[in-house]
Amino acid sequence: MVRVSLAVTNGVPLFELAAPIAIFGTPEPEATLPWYEFTLGGPPQAHVGGWFRAEPTHGLDELAKADTVIVPACHDGDMRPPKALVEAIRAAYDNGARIASICTGAFVLAAAGILDGKAATTHWMHSALLADRHPKIQVNPEILYIGDGQVFTSAGKASGIDLCLHLVRLDHGASVANAIARRLVVAPHRPGGQAQFMTAPVPHRDLEGLSDVLSWALTHLEQNLTVDDLAHQANMSARQLTRRFRSSTGTTPMNWLLAQRMNRAKELLERTDNTVERIAERAGMGSAATLRRHFHRTIGVPPETYRRAFREAA
């Protein structure tokens, strides 16, 4: 059982605590492996969100005993985290824990010295400050989240959900992460060029006019869908649909379709005994060769290797 501990200090924002609690602190019925042992580490009666009081189950020293430590946003406007928290994170890292930060929690990791020489991100409003204050960090303000070794960082508040789901995906597979996403009514995965990080943030724009066509496309992935097909379904021109897609999702219709097909393929690899050829058909990839090419490019391994890894884990 993986032990996940959420670091709590006085003044941390409430949202950054709620997301990890909802994901790691709530058992998922579809998981085949034991669920996480979830704890809160911090001072008693910590002030959260300016008015809420949290009751951590353990002190900050408990973080060093966890397998995974989640560090929420830094509450100090100057981004200078408490010394006790920094020392606790360093101790957890030295003990081999996986460390993940949400938003400006990256400043805590940076103060602990565990981001030196690594790629990292934080909220775009504070990325310049992080890079200026810690020049040894390869700060990338363009991404939603990124993992470098045992350390993971994410951008603004909502990207903390993306990162938490990504950690679940690494531990339990895509189907379990997708089940949690459905429960939370959020996107299960917004993949970029590699499985380990996101290369393009998705703007928080209104999806009005696209929700129906996105839902329709997900139920017709086996078909050879084109931009014209999606545009017809949305009652738009192809140019109008592409423009709306870019402004609402940060990507093109065909890139979005490819991402959904890759998600479908991963679920089928984990949950069925279908051949790669049949999975390619069901995911709308056309042929096994096409699936293998895209799978290796985005995930880094062939479909068979991915299936074997998750079957062995289960």
C-alpha cells in the first residue's frame, strides 16, 4: 500500500488541499491494487484558506515516512516557505519519497534544494520569480505539469488535479484514473508529447458549443472521424470548429481525437485480452502498425510492453 501524505501549514489555500483529499483520500472501487493510505501532516488546528481550520492527523515529521508527499501552494506572497516545512520535504526526499507540488508549492521544493538541475513548473504568474531566485532549475512556464525523477511539479490550481490523476495513473493504470476523473467530472488526461508531462496548457475557457460534439466523438471513436464530421455534428464550418477548438481546448480537433484514442487504447490494454489489432480497431487507430507508432511516440513503449507492465503490477 502506497502511503500518501499531504503537507499542511498555516495559511495554505483550501483548493490545493481539497483536490488531493478527493483523489487520494477517497477509495476507488475499480482499483485492483490496495488503495492509498492517506494522511495529513502539519500543525494542529492549521488555518486553511483564511478561515477554515484543518486538523492534521500527524505532524510535519510524518512526511518523512510517506511514499508520496503532496505539497500545496505556498501561501506567502513572497514565496518563502516555513523552515520546518522545507526541512520536512528534504527529509522525505532523502528517504526516497515521491514529491509532488501544486502551483507555488514548487517554491517549497526549490527551497529544499530538490529541484536543482531538474525541469519544473509553477503558476505562470510566478514562474519568472522561481527562475530568478533558483537559476539551477529549468523552469518551464508553458506546461501543466512535469515529472523529473522522483519530483513532480504542476502549474495553477486546476493542474494540481491533472497531476494527482497522473500519479494515480502511474500507480494504478489509466482505467482507474479515468474512473476517478468521471467521478470528479473532469478530463481524465490531457496528454502532450510524452506520457510524463504536458506540453501545452489547456486554457480555462467556456466549452459552450463543443460539449455535445466532444461527447458524441467519444462514443464514435471507432469511426474514421474527420474535422468535417465533427464540424457537421457541431453545426459549424470546419474553420469555425478548428478556431473554437483552439480557443477552448488549446489544441486542434485531430490532436484531441488522437489523445482520446490513445486513452481508449490504454484502457483496453489494461482491462481486456483483445489483440493489438482489435484494440487498434476499437480505438479508431485503423491498424496495429498505426497504434504502435503513436503509442511508442507518446508513451515511450510498445503497446505490448505497456500491457505487460500493468498486468504484472495488478
